[in-house]
Amino acid sequence: MDVTQLKTQRKSFRISFTVCANKIDAELTKEIPNVKQLSILKSQIGDKFAHLKTCQRDITDLILKGDDANNIYKEDFQSAENYRDQYCELKTGNIMDKPTGLPETRIIEKRPSKLPRIELKRFNVDAKEYLAFWS
């Protein structure tokens, strides 16, 4: 394949990646996000990023074989790096910051209890009471 065909393919991968990223952002902005939907979207965006990564690798290989490789590679690398950063941010940061839909931990209130008072025997130094105290 030549570079223009690969760039067209990469464009469609980027569009599908962006659509999936927007769905994740929309789900995370909800008050209570759906955990099942988030896990589905997470696996989808991982798959889309894998396709985008392989396509980007093929484009990079073809660009580096060309004559004006340095300037074109810098521009192409920067745009690819933006998608990598966005993927890493979605994969780690945002998903961990939001609640997972699990019920909140309840604060247990201290309830008053009516138990009898226990009074301990005290040993007064009298030797006659020594055995009775320890039995």
C-alpha cells in the first residue's frame, strides 16, 4: 500500500477512536455511570487503538523510506502522539477518578446499649482474702 491509502485508512481509524472516546466521556459525565457500558467501551477503544497503532506503524515505515523523511515524520509523529496520550488518559485517569456504581459505604452510627455494669473485685492487702480473691 502507498502512504495515501494508509493515511485514508488511518483517518477512518481515528474517527472511530474519537467517536468511542466521546462515548466514554459522555458515560463518565453521567451522575451514575454504567459500569458494564464502561467496560465494553474500554475494550472497544483498546481494539480501535491497536488498529490505529498498527496502521501508524506502517505509515511511519513508509515515510522513513522516503526522501524528505525528517519533516514529514515530525508532523506525523506529533499527531500520532496526541492519540496515544488521549488513549492513555482515557484508559487510566478518567475511568479511575469516577465512581464505579458500587453502593457507598454506610456510616455506622454508634447505638446506645444498656448493659449491666461490671465491677471488679479489688484486692485489699489482707492475707485472709488472698485465696478468695484469686479463685
